[in-house]
Amino acid sequence: MSSSIHLQNRFFFFNFCDKQMAEVRTHKLVEKCDVARASLPSSTTRTTSSLPLSFLDLPLAGPVYVKRQFFYQFPHSTHHFCETTLPTLKHSLSLILQHFFPLAGNLLCPPPPHKPFIRCTDHDTVPLTIIQSKSDFIHLSSNHPKSLQELNHLNPELTFATMHDDTFIFPLVALQATVFESHGLCIAITYCHVMDGKCCNHFMKSWSSLCQSGGVDLTLVENSPPCFDREVLRDPRGGIEDIFLRDYFEERSTWKDKLIDQTPKHEEYYKATIVFGRDDIEGLKRWVLAQWKKNDEFNSPQYLSKFVVVCALVWTSLVKTRCKDDDDDDEDVKEEYFRFAVDCRGRLGYPMPEAYFGNCLALCYAMLKRNELKGEDGFVNAVKVIEKTASDMKSEPFKEAEHWRSLFVKTFVLGTPLLVTGSPNFEVYETDFGFGRPTKVEMVHSFKCMSLAESRDEEGGLEVGLVCKSEEFEYLFYVIQQGIQTTKSSVC
């Protein structure tokens, strides 16, 4: 079944599920505990150590958190979970924290001129919360629109602190398991962005593999232990760290105001997933390459990635949806920005451990005027600018690194940003704790982001998570569906 048919079906389901969302949801706290890493046999005294941040960690240091949820079929009671499953979850988590010990620590951000760092002690712990929920598991684990407020009940809470010397303390990880009585289970992680998505994926795969074995098989993490050596990552021009540190201190000066009210405001936003099948993606590639070659044969590429074509269609469709009633007089000056991050572990020109712990990301920015996206050639224009941005990054990942923060600020001041989070390369649907493959993997984020994952059910497909107001979804689905249908019906 093509994704365009899925889109048509979603119109009915949204109206149906919207009524369900009005029901009162109840969530009961079952247990809240702190899991410490297992003690080493030779450990007799407590020690404190620190892990410095690399220059690539600095742009993301501070209260920058990522939220990911793994939904599993679990047709058992909460009592059964607590008696049989929870002990294994805790034990395997304790064992895996021996290898990922910084995750139990805290990010410390002292006042200037001191650099931020991760502080680790032998008595560090990771908070694990157990919740029983009466919410609709089938609805929350589906692709259909559901409120961010509902999804946020499944995320663990984190507590920030400030020391007397104005040092900020940010925990690195919190975990929550939500049991949907006799239906399912959601294991959620909230983690600080002093590690990137690839590191989190490494941790979750290692923990789930150990849990699946009953806490006895450490093969996965022992074959690929996390690398904490900061010397393996080099500042390519020798001055980027100084620029990033300056930008970090400027950003740090805004934290107090941002942290005063941490109450999520998601009441009017909903999250839905659109699945692009392999045939849809290949059709988009063929069509846009033919259009590009027709108008500019000399500069047209031979190949386009599925990331480029899917992101271009989604970016174009979102702008057309959110700005369909805007005044046309301003559209030739209004700017729209698209930002994505690229893993640079294999692009630096020197060996870099795949299991490096931290951030190894290049930040990429693409920009078009609003009328260039909303016009007839909007999809092709978006493909061209995203493809060029990605190609430039491959030849020199940190070429514009000194401008990353100013570009980020500019996107919010002069235009509207769309940020990509997640990656199909993580293979999140292979995260098996012993309950089988996840029925759904979700990321909770704002309307300024889109999330990516591999398709659970079709090799070569993509899942795109989008956040919109409820009244926007029907038109957005229509625009995306029309884009796919155009590529199928046109003869190039």
C-alpha cells in the first residue's frame, strides 16, 4: 500500500482520535528509584573524576535535551512487570552503566572563564521512574496525530540545579517505563545533548541487548565499548574551540530566564508520522532529477539521497501549509531555513572511532525565500539547496563552523526554521529488550522540528514525524499526497 493511501486514511482517524484525546487520562506513579552503576570488584573508595567536553560539544552544552520513546507490545499486568521485568531492567542498566559511566554523572557549567565539563563519581545514579497509565496504548503508539501533552506524560522528568557559585548542574540522563495495563510498555529516555544521537543509540542498543539476555551477555558493548578519549577529535583550524567557547558563554547568560518556567506548553500541538515507502521515494528521486536535468543539465547530479528528496518535500509542504494565507507582498523577502546535522565520524580525513562518546556533528543550514518554496518549482528548489548544502559539508565539514551560532540566531530572527532530528541510520527498530521489536519509536519535539527514522515495516522506507496544530494536518497531508501523486503521474 502506498503512503498516499495511508495519508487519505488518516483524515478519518484524526477526527476519531481527537474525540478520544478529550477523555481524562490518568497516570499513577508506581515507583521512583535511582540506579547506580554496578560496583567493580576492586572498588573500595569513592572517587570523583571529570570528562572534558570537546569543541563540538560546546554548541550543544547546557539545557539542550532530546526525548525518545520506545513502544512495545506487553500484554501483562503492572504487577507482572514489577515482579519479573523490572528487576532485569534495573540489573542490566546497572551493569551497562559500568561502561557508559558518564551518563550517571552531571554536566557542570561554571561561570566564565571556566569551561563546562562532565563530573562523575562512584555514587552517581540514573533516575528510573515507573508509571502505570490508563491511556490508549494503541493510539499513542500509532502514526495518527496525538497531542504532545499526552506524549509528554511518558517522558521522565529532570531536575536542574544551581550551586552557590552560579554553576549550573544538568543531569545527563533520565529514564521512564510506562506500563499500559495488559496492553503495552513504553521505555522513554531523556538525554542531554553532550552526546549525539549515535551515542544514545549505542547506549540503548547495548542496554537492551544485555536486558534481553537476562543481564548475562555483554558481547555487544564489549565488542564496541564507548570511546571517551577527547584527543581523537581535532580542531581542524586550531581556533574553532575559542569561537565556540565565546558563543557558549553568550548563550549561557540567557539560561536563568529560560529555566525559570520549564512547564511544557503543548496543549495545541499534535504529533503525527508520515511513512514514505521505497517506491514513493524512488519516484521522487526520478522526477526531480528529470526536472533538474531538463533545466540545468550541466549542474544536475547523477544521484540524490532519500534524505534530500523526502526532507525537501516535507519542508516545501510545511511552508505551503503554514503560510497559505500569508500576504503575498512579503513573500519575496521572508526567509525560510532548513537545518540538519551530519555525523562526521567518517568524514574527517583521519581515523575516528565509531563508538566515540560525545558530539561529532556538522551543522548544515539551507535557506530559500518563502515564495521560492511555495511556487510551482518549490520542491525542486528545496532539493537543490539541500543537496548543495550536504555536498559542501562532505568536502569540508567545518567550513562555516564559526558562524553556526549566528546562523542559528538569524533563523529565528529573520525567518522560520525547520530542524531535523533523528536519523534512519540509527535503526531504532532493532532496540529489543526482550519484548520483540518496538511497535513504534517516537521522538517528542517542537513544531520547529521534524524527526526521521527508518520505516519499521518496509526496507528502504522513511518515517517522518511532524508536529502541527490540529487544523493544519488535513491540508498538510493533502499537499504531501499531491506531491507524491505528481511524481507518479507525470511523464518526464
